[in-house]
Amino acid sequence: MPGPSTTPATPAAAPVGDTVGEVVRWAAFSCALVPVVLVVYGMSFGGAAAAALGLTAVTAVCRVLLRRSERAAAEAAGEIAAVRKREQAKVPGARRGGRHAGRSAPGE
């Protein structure tokens, strides 16, 4: 009979962090690992170095694009929040719901 499981029944929520930084770290690791593997499997050192330079260039471009999209998303979220705040300020009580103040039934 197997013992109790040491893993939780539900997966824990992933901590919110620097996801772009994490992607770039893995890409840098790949930029270092791929040339080593290529040399081990018989590719020339020059060819492996060229592959490493190509991977590094692609990683750099992806990093720039990811950072730019993060900034754009943050700006858009800020603009959306500002628009909502202005809309709510224009009409007092517009999003509160419930009944209006005044007569509660017709004919009163």
C-alpha cells in the first residue's frame, strides 16, 4: 500500500516575478549550452561559435521586444484605469446599483 503523497493536491500559484528576466536567463543558458553540444557532436568550433553568436543576437532582439511589450501593456493598463476613473467621476453613483432615492412605489 503506497504511503501518503508528498505533493499537494492542487498546484500552488506561481509567484509573480520578472518573467522576461526568467526567459532571458534561460535563453542565455541555451546560448552557452548549444555550442558545447554542437562541438561534442562533431561540429567545428567556428561553426559552434557562429551558432552561439546567432542565438545571442536573437536573444537580444527578443529581450528588447519583450521589455517593450511589457511597457506598452503597463501604459495601456494605466490609461484604461484613468479612463474608468474619469467616467465614474462624471456621473455620480452611476455604478452603484440599487434603487434611486425618492418614491418607492407608484402612486405614493
